[in-house]
Amino acid sequence: MLDVRSATKLFGQKAAVDHVSMTVDGPAFVGIIGRSGAGKSTFLRMMNGLTPASGGQILVEGRDILALRGADMRAWQSQCAMIFQQFNLVPRMDVVSNVLHGILNRRATWQTVLNLWPRADIIRALEILDRLGIAEQAPKRAEALSGGQQQRVAIARALMQDPRIILADEPIASLDPMNAQIVMDTLKRINVEDGRMVIANLHTLDTARRYCDRVIGMRDGRVVFDGVPAQLTTGVARDIYGADADFNESATSTAIPTDTSADAEYAARMLA
């Protein structure tokens, strides 16, 4: 169980994350939406320990991960994998080595420098790549892959950690619609098949409605909406994005194609 209690991050006098609280039971797919600068990325980085908090608690099974330091924090980061918008791969390194880097903190430095990996780890990395449909890319340099393929390599690297929670910071914001759909389908399948909690910052309302069990809306560092996708009405969207918003941010070119007339009708309303 995830229990966030008044999590806060200050940059000077400005609160980037302002007393955020939520509870998530079980392996849900949680989407966080809001304008750029709403505090979404900072919150995820706090959860992963990349950004220290200014106050509050983030409890996972009763343990406050904001209080962890040193080896305990590194152990937590192996259980809480992070996927970034820009992939964060090593461009000139082959794909399978990038995936193996998901378990760097379990290896001696000299083994990493010499690129020495146990056969069992290499086989597991290849199996994960195969599951994600990109096993044939294993020997290629990461920089030779398309953006969508690189993001799937980043997801494979996260899975290599065998994490309890996967955090995805706008994982499809730099992808075209088709690759965005492939990446979101992959994350949803991992959530359902593996029973892993996924928390993703998302750029489009339509994506949140299609994939998430629960949606958190943030504005100016605060939670202004917490509910199920069906509750994302026009009024709620305006609360999240601002009364003067034209919803361009929630209907960017990375909007995922859908065949349902209900979703098409909703998108039309959002753009009206």
C-alpha cells in the first residue's frame, strides 16, 4: 500500500509540491495529469528519492521512504523503477547492456567496467526484451532505435530491476501517436499481468481515461482532483488546467488513436 501524507517540496519560498496526500491500495494504474509546472515530475522524483522532500511522508507498506538514506535509499530505488521522457539510455551501448544496467547497483564496479554479466542475467534481459517485442534489437546500439523502441528498452531496464512500483514521467510525450499507444499498452500489460503498481505522469486527458484505474489532477503543486477516469468532466478538466485553458496541452499530437465514438466525442468537447 502507498500512503502519501502531506508530501511537500519547496524551492526557495515556492512550493513545487504542496502538501500532497493520497492512498493507493494494490497494484493500480494511476495517472497524474496537469499543466507543465504543476509539480507532477517533482512528485515522482520525490517518490524515487531523486529529489529530497521538504516535508511530509511517503509510506510504502508502513515504511517512510523519504527518511531513507545511503544503502537503504539505493535498495528502495531498485524496488521503485523510474522511466523518463527522454529514455535515459546510454546511446552508444548495445540494447541488452542498457537493460542489464537496471541492476547496476547489485554488481561490483569492476564487473560493470569490464561489462561482465552472469549468463542468467543476460538470458533474463533477453527474455524481457522478447516479451516487449524487441528482442531482435538486442545487439544494436540504443541510438540506432526509434523513439518508441528506445522507450521500450527503458521499460525493459525497469523490469530488470523487478520493481514493486514503476514510475513513468511523461513516457509518451516525445513519441508519435502509434509509438505512444505501443508504450502505453506495454505499461498497462505490465500492470495487469505482473500486478505491479504503475504511476505515470500523462500529457493527455484521453490517455488517462483510456489506461488509468485512477487519475490525480495537480495544479500549482496541489491535488485538485482524485477520482476515476469517468469523473473527468469538462468542469473538472478546467479545475485542473485552469478556467482559461483551451485544452491544447491535453490534446497534443501524442494523443493515442482510439476507435471508440465516445472517446472521439470527448476529445471534440475538450477541443471545443
